[in-house]
Amino acid sequence: MRIKIAAYRRISKARECPQPIWQNRFYDHIIRTRTEFDQTVEYIHQNPVEKGLVKIQADWMWSSAAWYANQTGPLEIDDVHLPLNPEDKI
């Protein structure tokens, strides 16, 4: 939260008008399990499809969806070792 406050102050000062820069409906959330990680990645990958920008997730060139689908794609993804059990803590 302190990062948001500091960023807000700097942005407001640069703009010279104190307006909200974050929408109230968003909040920080710590991903604790493999299930939460998978759900979050799926949500992010689905966003361009929902907005009608592409028909399938892997077609969005700025997405890691192609890599997650077949381990190749335009983005290089770091190898992350996650627990196999969906409910294990990350």
C-alpha cells in the first residue's frame, strides 16, 4: 500500500491535479496456492479474448498464453517450479 501512496503523490504532483489513479474495485492479493496461481494466469490470459481483441488466448502477442499452451511463444517465460498439489502453498 505504501508504494501506491508514494506513486499517487508523485503522479498528482506531476499532473498538478489530485485525481484518483486507481479504481476502487481493485485490490492487492497475495497468491498463496498453485490453484490461485493457475486461476490468476487463466484470468489474465482470457482478458484480450473477453475484450474481443483476439479469438484465442495464444493469439495475443503480448501474452504468455502461447508459452503456457506449448512451451513456445513470442515471450520468454522464466521457469518457475510450482507445487504439483493444487492446494500446497507456493
